[in-house]
Amino acid sequence: MAGLTVPMISRDESVPARAREIITAYEKAAEAVKEEAAKLSDVDLLTERGIASIATKGALLHFLIDHQTHHRGQMMVLVRQAGLPVPSVMAPTKEMQ
């Protein structure tokens, strides 16, 4: 919806079975989004997209970042519940302080 061309796993492909494969696929997609988003100008970010043109490309990309952050938080909770060390993502975790 934001007009980015990003490689995706199709619905017909099997989901990666190993954590390393998931990480590799995620990193590939994240790099592609970064490269595509860098091509957008300020005017592009204000271009309306989505259902009935109610959202701009910039707003959709902002939602994507917020959505990813939400899932990152979910994963940190699950890692803590499993008693595993929580990796530093943006800053030291409470366990590191």
C-alpha cells in the first residue's frame, strides 16, 4: 500500500523452520524496505494511499514501524517468560542495567 517493491515470501512457500532462516528472511526484507523507503521524497510521503485515499505513504510507513515495535515488545515478554536473556535492541535492557 505504500508503493514499495519488497521481496516477500509467497503464501505458497513454506514458512522457514529454523530461527536462522527466519532471521535471514527478516533481514532481507528489512533491508529492502530501507532501500525502497530511502527513494521516497517528502512529496512522496505525503501522497495519499490506502482505502479511499485516507492515509499517506508516510503514515503507512509510520504504522509499519509502530507495528514492528509492538511485535518486538511481545517477543521480549515471551523471552523473559521463558527465562532467556533479553537481547539489547535499542538500548540496554532492564536486565543489563
